[in-house]
Amino acid sequence: MQRWHIHGDNIIECDRALALVAQALRMDVEPTPSAPYAPSFVLRASGRPDIEIVSLAGYGRWGDDIPAVFYRPRPLLGSELKVRGKSL
């Protein structure tokens, strides 16, 4: 099973990103036992491998600055971002 992380501004933004991913992949969302501060879910669809999704809310609380990755010089990523996303 693949494990994906959604890093978001808050849990609401993580939930919105989860809904978009599930819709795009045409998979059902099932909650799994998890900590309230990092809820996890499994995306399921018949005939396809399951994907575990863990929501990590609290923008800027980790040692890595996620938006900084997108602000590297243009030769590395091709363009600048003018507005930061609410979840990645």
C-alpha cells in the first residue's frame, strides 16, 4: 500500500485536498484509527491498490520549510509561485 502525506495549513485544508485527490482518482475514502492531530484515511477502489493518506495540519510546524522548495531559483523548477497553496 502506498502512503501519501497531505501537509496543510489546517485540518480543513487537508480535508479539502483529500476530497480532491479521492475525486480525481475515483476512489472511496475510509477513515482509519489514528491520532486526532494527524487523521489518516484509506482510499479504495475495486481492482486497484489501496492508498493510505495521512493529514498533517499545522503549516510551518515542521523542520522543513515546504514552500521554500517551490521558491528555489528558476533553473531548478522552471518558474516562481506568486501565491502559496493551502495544502500540498
